[in-house]
Amino acid sequence: MKQYFIVFLSVFLISFSGQAQENVKHIVAKGETITQIAQKYNVTPLDIYTLNPDARNGVKEKTVLLIPSKNKIVKIPNKETKSTVVATRETKSHVVLPKETPYGLAKQYGITLADLENANPEIKEVGLKIGQTLVIPGSKNGKVEAPKEVTKKEERKAEREEKKAEKEAKKEDKAEVKTAETNLVYEVVPKDTKYSISKRYGISIEELEKTNPSIKTDSLKIGQKLVIKSSTAKADPVQKQETAKETPKQETPNGDYTTYLVKPKETLYSLSRQFGLSQNGLVALNPELETGVREGMTLKVPKTVAIASSSDKNFTDLTKSISKKDRKELVLLLPFNVSKITNDTTSNIQTRLKKDNFLNMTLDFYSGALVAIDSAKTLGLNIDVKIFDSQENKASSAISSAFVESNLSKADVVVGPFYQSHAEKTAQFLNQRNIPVISPLSKDNSMVYSNLYQTMPTSETLKGAMFDYLNQKNANLIAIVDPKKGSIKKYISSNHPNVKMADYTVESMKGLLAKDRMNYVIMETENTFMIKNIITALVSAKASYQVQLVILEPNDKLESDEISISNLAKLNLLYASVTRENETPEAAIFSKVYKKKNNIFPNQYATRGFDVTFDAMLRLSQEKSFEETIFDNATEQVENKFNYTKNPAGGYSNRGVYILYYDESLSVKEAK
């Protein structure tokens, strides 16, 4: 009886307005939405729509809205029975997914179709739209008191309406399925290529072009609609991922989900990005978040974390958005190992500096960091900097729980130590405080912690960046790999089946060249004789083919006197690099300032010391949290990019890589 009365009751929820003196007036700010306003006053969008019916058509800046007082109990007069029903205004939200229908959602949440439509009037007008956020009416305890006066006749009428709605919904489902069996429609987004779209749907580029003839001759355009034939296409894995992110499986809380303890400084925004959910999706899983995020809260979150793409970030100049409001603390942990040299004479120190490469690297990094600190002072950044000797070698360091408690517990960011094992140990000690630890130089990582940031891109990242670049070009990809480099051959065949593998002969390689498009020839060998033969053959082939030479890993043999650098320039040798040569005015200023302080120009470690330290200080000096800048902003300093992606197991990796090539003028330039 109660469930049918809810249908009847929901009719009056929209038309009711409370006493004026019980409401609060709110003036809409620029860009503010009803959902944001509802969260601010701890009410639901339905509450606001009830008092402000015109708001359903959107709100403009400076509009005055009536907001019901918090946790207000509404008395709703029932026209039919003259009785009074007490209803609490507690709701949920739901993000619409493909193939969902109003009836199916009503059934999923144990409410009626009328409830859903009254809470979301746009459903009647335009139907459901994928990505639309719906208000799901109801209460936490699900109790709505029904009057005894509801008659059998009304109950039977409600039943008929429900069955009619169910039939209509089934017709809609069948129509959607029929359409899906005919084709899928995909909208092109930035950085899409024919290769990436065909790979996403498990079809060939030829099949994609056959269904969409216009893309054979024209390049893809953002927003362009492409038809994907479902008879050959597999399900879009990205779409599956979105489904997993936005619609938690409430019925299996212990199957697909786990618990997470909220750490200090975490926000709803950073948590939603960390677990691959929208903020509404995270709140739907954890209703207690409606009142704010608090340290120590236990949240229900997905076991698997969706990895955010690093390619969807814009490179940002953070000097343009500096906030000086809060005082921050940056700590540098550098391996000076002062205790080892305190008793040395001047001559012994000079000898040590000549022989101790690790100490020289430390001092270079430190000298670059000092320039970054001076630059921060010039900008007026509100940051205290502390520097400690980490006293580290490969086997040991000064890092201990006592050291961390005394020196690092109030830090906002820690840069160092240098050795990966000690950086991980530091991250472990600071993990509960959620203090970011930046590993400045190491490419290794074994133990992963959510607060550990790897600044050095790995060799796998470099190879991945190169193939991302090559696959955008719709070119002919050929690889000639030395049998001794079995791991490279396996990597290519496992991850990039579109690459044609040549036998380890020049003739085989030449036989795979295509005349109608660019040929990228990936050469992986350290055999000088073979390198010379491949280069000679490709230089000769340039008369008839478009050819460019590519390497995936650094190759010292290319720098030997036996290899002609002019031939490498003719073939525009293409490679991935962590750093680049920067000829901008800003880079020139850094070099000039550094030379004035140190009487020499900066080397790679000095420049990295500047880049890592300055980038950390700029991220600390924003309105956002440090972690939020990691999610939102890729940055570029003098020689290094910082474009972080969250790892599935925890922590963050830098995917900031340059694709460089030899220009025919023998200079090195960045490929676009």
C-alpha cells in the first residue's frame, strides 16, 4: 500500500512552498549551479526547485533563490484525504548510463516512475541523456507514512500505470538494442587518431575508413561523428571504464569495492580523481561526504583505480596563478654526507671532489635548487625552505622514524632522498600524514606509496611516448631488431602489432617500405657494421621513399666516429628524451643567473635541481592543493616536463617526455 501512495504523494512535492520566514535568500554567483548551491546549504536540488520552479530552466548570475532551512520537515497537505503526511527531504543522485530507462531506474532504486519524473521533470520533456545527473527521491530509512484512506481503486489504477510504463520502457530498450545492432556513433575528441579509434573498437583503419569515407582524404575534426559498425566492433573499453566509474554496484559492496581511510589534506576533488569517480559518484557511495571530507573517515571505494590520461592536461604556467595566502614548508633531503668529510683536510676535500661523482652530482643539484629558491623569493612565494643532510649511500641513510618526526612532520612537500629505497622509506613514514615525497633522480620503483612522486620517466614511458607519436601519423612502421635485443622485439610484437618486423637483414627491411606514405624505420642494434649498412640503405632509399630513422633506446654507437652525423641528420633521427635544449629567453636567464653565482654554466644535474625544486614550489603556491595541481596541471620548466599520472598500485609517475629529431642543419629540434 505504501509504495503506491508514494506515487500519489510525489505530485504535491513540486507545488509546495514553505513559509517565507523559514527560508534563506541566496544570490547566484557567476558560474554557480543548482547542485553546488544545494551542497552549500546541505539541501537537495529538489528542495530548491520546489521553492523556485523557474530554476529548472537554469539560473543566471545575481538571480535570487529561496533556500529551505537545513533539515526542514515539510508538512504536505493531501488533497484527497485531507490528512497530513510527514516526509523528509533526503535524496540520492544518479548519473545516466547508456541504455538506462526511466522505468529501469525507478525499479533499481525501489521507487515509482512518477516519483522519478516529478523529481526530474525534464525526463517527460526530453527523456534521458547519457551523463545526465538525476535526483532520486526517497529517504535514508525509506519510511514515508501512508494514510489509510488510499482506496483499492487508486491502488489498481497505480498498478495499471506501472504496467503501462513497464511496457513502454521495454519498447524503448528493444529500440535501443536494435539501433546498437546496426551501428555505434563515436564523437571525435582532441588527440584522437584513426589508429587510436580503430584500436579502441577492435577494427582496422580500413574498416573505419570504409564506413566513414570522408576521413580517407580529410583529417579528423573534433566533434566529428563517426559510424562504427557493431558487427565488427568490440565494446569500447573506455565506455566500460566510465560505466565502472559512474555507477557503483551497490549490491556487491564487498566484491568490487574496498575501504579507504581519509588522510590529512585530502578533498572531495582529490579523492574523486584518485579513485576514478565523479564527485557525485563518490558521494553516492558515501553519503556522509555530503557534509564534507574529514580526516579519518572510512570510505567505500572501487578496488580498481581508473588511470587518468596524462594527455588530457594542458601545460600550464603556474607563475600566472600564484597564491600567497598560506605559509608552506618545503624540505630538501640531499646526500651531502658531511660526516664523512668533516675530518678531511683541504687537499683531501679537493681530491674527493675530483673522484666522488655522487658528491659532485649532489652539489650540482643543490646549486640548481638554490637558484630556484632565489627565483621563488623574487616572485614573493610564501614558502619556508629547510635543507637536511640525508647522509645516504646505497645501503643506508639518516632517515628514521625519529628523524622524520623531528624534521619532516610539518613539511608540505619533501624533495629527496636521491636513492629510491630511501625515498620510499621516507614516503612510508609520511604516508599517514599524506605529505608528498618527490623522488628527484631515480628511475627505479619497487614499493609504491600513495604520496610518492617519481619525477624521472622510465624507459617504458619513453618507448610508450614514442609509439604514441608514431601512431598518430598514420605511417608505415617497420622495425629491424638485433636478435640480441629479444626484450625489445617482444615489447614491440606484444604492444604494437601494427609494426612490420623485418628479418635482421637490410634486404628484408627495404622490402617492407611503402611508397604512398611516410616510413618510420625503428632500428635497435649496437652492431656498428649493421648500423652503417642500415643507414646507408635508408639514405639511398630517400630518393624514392619518405623515410625517417627511429631509435627506442639510447645508443652510444651512434656517437662514434664511424657513424656519419650528417647521414643521421639526413634521416632526421627521431628519439624520445627526458630533457630538451631550451633556447627560450627564460632558459637564457636561468643560465645567466647560474653562471653569475657559480662561474660555470649549469650541467644536467644543476638544471634538474632547479626544475624539480621550482616546480614543487610553484605547485605549493596555488589556491588548489598540491595533489590537485598534479591531477590538473602539466608543467614545463627549463629542460624538464612534469606531467604526472596516478599508478594503479599507488603513487604517481611523470610522463613528461620530449620527442626530438636531428634537423638537417645538425641541430636538435622538438617534433610536433
